[in-house]
Amino acid sequence: MKQSILIWFLFFGGANQLLACDICGCASSAFTVGMLPTSKYHLVGARTTLRWFESYPAPDGNGFRDISTQFFTSTDLVGRYRIGRRFQVQAFIPFVHNQKTDSMTTLIQGLGDIVALGNYVFVDNMDSLSRKFRNAGTIGLGVKAPSGQFFKLGFDEVNMMPGSGSTDFIANVNYALQYKNFGMQNESGFTYKTENKYKYRFGNALSSTQVFYYRWKVNENIILVPQLGVNYTHNWKDRKNGIYAVDSFNGGSVFNAVANLFVSYKNFSFIGQFFIPMQQSLNENLVNQKAMIRVGLNYFIKSKK
Amino acid sequence: MKVIFIFSLAFLALGACKKEEKTVTNVEITFAEPTSNDTILSYNQVHAEGTIVADGTLEGYTVSLIHSSNGALLYTNTYDVQAKSYNFHEHWTNNLSDTTQVIVRVEANKDKNGNKATKEIKVVCLP
């Protein structure tokens, strides 16, 4: 049981990211789910992701904008249901709280875009203690529904809105390899975005994370798993009415250092993740990502299957 | 059981009725930017931003920038979007070689027969 929890813990949590973009808020992030283990558990949980950006003066119609600070926060309810040994479905229900401060503070919040995903486990021998090297991998496909608000009259900063207004498609691949208590895992995801009703199309997004971890069994109930790694995220430019949006705050790349800590206690797991940008080029260097932090708590429910 | 069946049929019948579109009579176009007679320096951007609100479903809108002396179309972008309201937000870089009065025009399509609501603002573009 603990091993199954740990496997989930290592895989799902380790590379589980909603990060991605520059200053575009959750609506246009690269949604990558993270590894889905073949644990025998359903789960329910919640997680909060905070992304912190600074935007520097950008040419405006009549001059220059003030430096602004943005905090994009998404709190997601997460549920996973196991269907047989090889399949799982997951759902993410986000509540978005976006804040921008320059000469004034603008706050936008509400339900975000709900994501549903199905995953196929193409390999998993993590329970096989006779093997020196154990591995596990999943491939997933999903859809993001336009449940979040995209349009607000008189407010045209689309990157601040809780929703993208579009139906987007998500693909991700996860793979982990473990030797004794050491392991490494990779998670890569791509989000294909479509044009919304108002002819705005957020740029597609790619994210890939590689981490190395060590499993430390403190006692019968507690397991700690520290991780270190790197992440690369790229967002393509937005299009408005079919052409690149001049006023877009999207587009560019970030190369992050990643430090994670996972704590497992009985049927609970706590996750803390930290992303520190090492190199970046966002919106022609007018936007600077300062950091990203995520914390989460999950509860596992034993599956009868 | 029979009651449920009848109610279901009635629900489907009502749902099948086509909702009659309300004819648009009133359209309000508001510019947040630019303001009238703004001066735009060479290679700075004319920034057209504002809202369109109607009392029915519009059939889209067009934002255009027009050379007021010779009528030349400097920039245009049409959005074929059905909605009751829009935010418009367009940019054009002033690359004119003479001092020119430029008309920033927003046209909302009230229907598919060419009926429009229009609002204009004039700005001065410097070389």
C-alpha cells in the first residue's frame, strides 16, 4: 500500500505542472498533468499554484506602461478514478485568482477551465522487487473545456482572465526509472489550443521536466522524497483573428531549476514544488518570471479493482 | 411513467422551438483610446481600444484607419463574431511621411444585410 502511494507520489507529484507560460495566467498555460502511477488508489486532493511575474515598460499607444507585478494563482480540486489496471481518468477543477499591480491593483477571479484526462499505463513494474531497475510510464490525452470566463466588457487583458474561451487538447508522456532508492523521471506535455468565439487563439504550449530523486523512508508511516531537476517551457505566440496578436503578453521560453519535496503519511501526501527561472525570454524580454510555487494535499482511497 | 414521458416530449418540443433573434436597434460604440485629435509621433502606434454594446446580437465589427485626405485605407481588421458586445483593441504603426489626419473608424454589423452602426475619431499622425 505504501509503495503504491509512494509510486503515485513520485510520479504524479514529481512532474506535475500547470506551469508554462510567461504572463498569460492559467487560461493559456501549458497544462501537463504529470505521471499517473498504476497505484491501486483513487484520489481526491487540492493544490494551489502561484506564479509571480514582473512586466517592464512596454510601448503603448501614447507612451509607456508602468512596471507591473502579476500574481497568478490557481487552486485546483483534483480527482482521479482508476478503471482497471491500465486506465485512469482524472479531472481538474480550477478556481483562478489573478492579480496585477501597477499604479492600481486589478483583480480577476472565478472558475477556470476544467480539464478531463484519460491515461494509459504502457509499462509499470515498480512493484516488482526482484528487479534491479524498475520503470513505469504513462501516455495521456485530454481536453480542456471553456468553462472559465474569457470575455469581460471593457477589460481586454486576455491573459488575466480565468478562462481561455477555447477547447484545447492535451497530450502528455511520463516515464520514470528507479534503482534502489534513487530514481529519475521525465514528464513532457503539449497543449494544442484552438481559436475561441472572439477569434482569439492562445499559443500552443510545450513543457518538459526532468528530475532526479531519492526516497527516504523515515519510519513506517513517513516517507520523504526530495527531488532536484530542470524544466523547460515554451509558449508559442497568440493569434488574434488569424494574425499574431501585437498586444499579446504571451510567447517565449523559460528554463527553470526545480526543487521538490514530497511527504507521505499514511493515506495523505503533501507536495511542495519550487521553480526558479535560470534563463528566460518572454514577450521579447518585457516580462520576467520571478518564481513559481505549488503546494498540494492528496488523500488516497483504496480501489476495489 | 406516462407523465414523465409526456413531460419529456413537451420539454423536447419547447427546446426545438427556434429562439427568435432580437433585432438590433441600439448600438453604443465607446472609445477608450485614442481621444479626438491625439497626436501620434512617427513610428509610434495608433492604439484603438474600446467597447461595442448592442441590445441584440451583432454580426461582427470592423476597425479601420483611413487617410482623411485621400481616403486610403491604412489598416483594417474585420471580426466575424456573433455577440451582443465586444472589446475592440487594434494597433497600427504610424509610418506616414506627411502630417496627416487619420480617421479611426469602428463599424458594428447590426445584421447580415449591411446595416451598420459607426463611430469615428480623428487623430493627427506626424511624419
